[in-house]
Amino acid sequence: MIDVINVSKWYGNIQVLTDCSTHIEKGEVVVVCGPSGSGKSTLIKTINALEPFQKGEVFVDGVAVHDPKTDLPKLRSRVGMVFQHFELFPHLSVTENLTIAQIKVLGRNATDAKERGLKMLDRVGLTAHKDKYPGQLSGGQQQRVAIARALSMDPIVMLFDEPTSALDPEMVGEVLEVMTSLAHEGMTMMCVTHEMGFAKQVSTRVIFMDVGGKLLEDCSKEDFFGHPEARQPRTREFLDKILAH
């Protein structure tokens, strides 16, 4: 579903991704973790070309993201993206937030778009809030609307960029619950997160990145959490710190 081959990226003369390669099969749930500033968000954003890169190749379902001839809006319409800060339109109601991209990007008619949007809103348990505006919702509810909006586009893969890091602790669970049920339904997912409980429970694989955008580990969650002695020293140090609490 996703192929990342030797991707490198620089901001000026600062290298933020260094020869990153990974391969994600349909239905896999891959968690990307590591310290702040290690290029996790940058890596995930290269997959739908929100971040350009100078070297390497990225394919999503066989489509070459790096090819200048690729229709990026069309590609992005098939790749659901959920951001740290929700990115909902504040002046539109929840229902309007769910339908606008379906109509403008997919060319759906308003009736079908609304039907699909409300179905996905129900999927995240927020039907009662369909006529509210984002400002009237809690952070956790806004993030669930953002997930419903992404799902309304019938994506072939979902990317999550620290979806819970802007939330109050009480709201983290409700968002992770939705993500967990998506994973169980077989959605291909790539998720940048600090939620190690989610990684342990739900992921099929864990990617660990370190400063300079180096991909140090790419292994099953069993190997990542269960066999720290086989991990790189930097990974062991990270695991020691986070699993001690």
C-alpha cells in the first residue's frame, strides 16, 4: 500500500530525513515513534506530498508521489490525513465540514455527501452534534469529527500526525478508541504518536526514528517491546525512559 524508498529531505543545509525506507502492506497499522525533532511528522507528510522531498521515491497504492506528473489533489483525496490540531473550518457546521471536500474534490452531489458524512459521524459517535460548530465541541470531539471527515472521502489509507497530543488527557481515550476500531476493521494506518499503550495494543509494526530523520527500527511490535536487548542502544534508552512510567 505504501512504499518509501531512500527518502531524504533537507531544510536548507539541515537534513531532516536521512535515507528513510519502509514498506507498509494493506491492513497494517504502523506506529511511528521517537523523540521530538526526529522527523516523524515530516516522514508521514511526504506520503501525501504535504512535504516535498529532495531524494528518494514514495509510492501509494502504486502511484508515484514523487513524480511531477502525478495528480496530487487526486492522490490526497484517497489518503485520509488527521492532524494534531484538527484543522476543521470554524465557520462551517460539523455537517458542512464533513461534506465540503466530498462535493468539491470527489464531485459527489450534496445529498450523497451528507449521507456519507453523517454515516461517518455516527461511526465516531457524534451524530447528536451534526449541527454544531467546531468551537462548540471539546477537543476530543473535534478530533473525532476530523477523523469522520477523512473517512467520508473513502480513503485507502489513513495517516495520523500526533492526533492526541493537543488533547486533554481525559479526551485521549475517546480518540484512540475510534482509531482502534478502525484498525480492527482492517484500515491501513500510519500513525505518529507518543501513545505507547496504543502502539502495544493495536499496531502491527513500530518504526522508531531518531534526530536527523534516521529510521533506526522497523520491526513488529512484539520485537520492539518484547526484545529490547535486540534493539539499537538509542532505542533501548528511549524504551527505558517511556516504559519506566
